[in-house]
Amino acid sequence: MIHSSFKKLALCSFVSLFASQAYAHTGVRDQVDEGKPSFNGFTIGHGCSGSEGAAYAEQYPVLGQSAVFPLLDNVVWRKNGAKTIGGDGGNVIEAGTTLKLGVTGFAGLSSAFRTSQEIVDRLGNVHALHWSKGAMEPKLNTVTPFKITAPLIADNCVKSLKVRIGVINWCDLGRNAATDAKGPYLQPKDAFGDTVPRVTGFDNGGIQRNVPGASVYTKMPAGNGDNNRADWWFPVLEGGSKLYNDVDLLQKDTPATATAAASPAFWTTMTINNSAADIAKCTGTPVDVSVEPLGVDFDTYLTARNTQPFTKGSINF
């Protein structure tokens, strides 16, 4: 793990970036062209809440974030309804290679969190990123930055490669599934060590009712409720996971209704686009292909040691 911690910066705050994305799931800021570097970032669009940003939900500050990227052979490719574990995904990328993204973290206070870390394997490949020591007030937004270099798409009939990234927004300290509903909830502090102000407004949607009478978020001896320790932006993981298997936090498919079509479970996704010139050479129908990390990489890189101070124990975070 490579670690860097940053000092206070006077009169500098980035937590209100991308305010127009309020109540959005955590996403990736920019699409990427194949073969090109991208200075990118995760967009955190709302605070922590079991209802994921509904107007009248009780929300809490986001205290940090972790993300595991698909890399090398511990990935699952999904193409035309079929899945392939590892390799080149059926010649989606150069034949005989594995997925490489060249993930790099950012130095400097460039988000709501003071500390950023790269989580690497023995060869120095960055598999995951981790941000901590800060807080994003729930109705503001922030961007946690990273850099990648997109691979070339070898198959002219692949319109885009959807890179699914396992992102977690942390909402409480030292928790797991068994201790989630227990107190205390400690008073959050922002990247400068200051208390986090309560939002006030002219309707119920702008008032944080979980801290009545307080101008800032306060310690809550009884805790902040069940399933409020984190927001997980991924569904059940291919191959399973001993650390990330709580059905209450995993994303789920949305069934069809009378007014809306069914939709698959949400992943935080970065889109890598093939070139128009290459797609024009396709003699069939261009398709989108996805790739995501296996559960084993979550358990290998987002361990208790690597996700402090947010997790506790060795199973079922």
C-alpha cells in the first residue's frame, strides 16, 4: 500500500463540485477514448442513506471511499450474453493479453478527503484506491480523482467497453454487518478537522432531522441506524466474497413496472469508446461489452487493513 497524507490548505474546498448531480448514484465523471490516458474521477452525488438520496431521507456525511478496479486475470468479461473469466475477453483487447488500466491515484487535497492511498500487488500494479480522513456534507457533491490509461479495443464490433468498478462510500467507522446498528456514531469531521454543518432549508427536504436542534452533525450514542455503515455500488460478485456479501447493501436488479422497463443492478461504470473509424469496419452489429472484478479481488485488496478506519473484523463487512 502506498500512502500519502495531506496538510490543511487555506481557503480551498472542492466538496461542492458537480452540484447538479445531487441524489445521483456514485459514477465516473468522464467517458474515455480507447488507448488514451484519462484524468478522471468518481462523482459522489449524495450523502449516505438507506434510500440513496430520496428527498426526505435521513442522510449522513460520506466519510471516505474505496474502489477496486478490474485488472489482469481476476475479471469477468460479459459479451453477447456470455461470460469469460480472465484473458482478453474473446479478443476484445489484444489477443493473448489481460486487462491493464494503469490506475494511478492523485496527490493533493483534491476531494473532500485528506488522505488517499494506492493499494497494490507485489509487482506494483494498482488494484484499488482508498480515501479517508474527511467528510462530505450530504447535500453537497465531491469528486475523488484518479488517472487511467485505456486499452485499445481490438474487436471492431465492440462499440464500447464498460469497465465496472467496485466502489464503496463509507458512512461510519469500525463497522461490519454484525455491528452496523450499534452505537456510537461519532461526530464527523471534514478534511480540515472541522465539524460538518447541518443543512437548513425552507422545506423538510433541506433539514437534517437526525440532528434536531444542532447546527452541526453530532455524536449519536445509539448509532445512526441499520445499514447506514456504507453504500456499496455493486451487486452480488462473480465467484462470491467473504467480505462483501451483505444482501442489504448489495445492489439489486430493478423489476419492470407499468411505467418503466426492468433494469440490471447498478455498477459504477467507466465507458471506454472504440473509434468511429474502427466501428465502421464491423461487418456485424456493434455491441457493448462489460468487464468487472471478481469477488476474490475485493477480498484480496479491500481487506480490513486496507479499509481503515471504516471496517472491523475479518468477515462480512
